[in-house]
Amino acid sequence: MFSYISLGCSDLQRATTFYDATLAPLGLQRCIVGGDGWDEWVGWGTYLNDGREELALWLCKPFNGEPPSAGNGSMIALKAPNWQAVRDFYRAALSHGGSCEGLPGLRLHYGPDFFCAYVRDPDGHKLAAVCRGFSVDPALYS
């Protein structure tokens, strides 16, 4: 459904440090881009063949020059492979300038296997890491 999602940020270096650390537990790496015009952009996910194959989260300063803002009710939920990745995502976010919007844990009102954590990035954008498919911590069986 999506090609990419773009979020505004006020400090690209700070945001890059936050997202590098926070997205690593989810297996997301920085997009490799080439050519001119990418100095003010950074992204994670897939960006291949000059964008013909793309599924990415991008950060940049807003084009209109106004400060970035987080939308009330807006959130990006990212898929996590296991519960430990959700916990690591949460810890990395908080140790790199993010804030808590919900501790890692099961959210039974969304389903018996909905394990997630909610954070805000340094610009206030709400993110979630979500793992489905387990109703008991998979670490107990590894």
C-alpha cells in the first residue's frame, strides 16, 4: 500500500542518531541513495533502482520552512520480529532522546498476541514497535 512515509524533523543529525539506534532492533537499515539532492534527507528501509522499488521511512526538514509538528492521532507502527526487539526498540528510543508513550507489553484489547511499545521521537512523532503471532514471550522457548 505504501511507497514511503516522510516525517519532518528540526535537527537531521539528532534525528539520524535517534532513528539509527531505534530502528536497528527491528532490522531496519539506512537507505543507500546516490546523486544530488539527498543532503537534507535520510531514510530507513528499502530504496532500490532510483526509487522504483521503495518501502521506506524518510526524514527531512519541512519544505515550507516552518517547524515540524506531530499530528494528534498520527502514529507509525513498525513490525518487530519478536518481543525482545520491541523491548530493545523502546530502550534505544528512550536512551537517544525519545520519550515513553507506552511501556512494552501485551495489549489484550487489540488481541491476545499484540505485544508493542509506544514512543515519541525528539520531534514528537509517535512510533510503535509491534510483534504479533505470540501469546507467550518467545524467549521462554529459545
